[in-house]
Amino acid sequence: MAKRWDREEGTFDRPYSALNLRLILASFGLVCFAALTAVLFWYDIPGWGIATAVITVLAAINVAVVLRRRRQRRRRELAQGKDVRHSIFE
């Protein structure tokens, strides 16, 4: 029998992911891989350029998802009458 990994899902009070930190890291990855993609295509290395372009697109999608989740969190907080400023780690 396979072991079942019990994982708690995030709640409003205790989120599963630190969204602000995740946004910073995803943005950093987006900028770095976009620059690396440009350099690779500049030096005519298309194979690696395409690979890094795919990673750049995935990083952009990740940034969009995190921004959407932050907006949802903000709407929920305002609906509950809370005006909370989150640190990087929450």
C-alpha cells in the first residue's frame, strides 16, 4: 500500500504559500531567464535559447498566478473589514 502524504491545505489565516516571497522569487527568475534568453539568441545558440524562453514563459505564468492570488486575498481581507499589510514571508 502506498503511503499517503497528509498535507494541510492553506487557509485564509494560515496560507500555504508565502505569496509576497513567491512573487519576488518568480519576478527575479523571470528577469534573469529573459536576459539569459536574449543573450543566448544574441550569441546564436538557439537550442538553449528556446529552452530558456520556455522557462521564461513559465515564470511569467507563475507571476500572473501569484498576483491573482494576492488580489483574491486582498478582496477577502477587505470584505472582512481588515486592512492588513503583509510582510515578505506571509
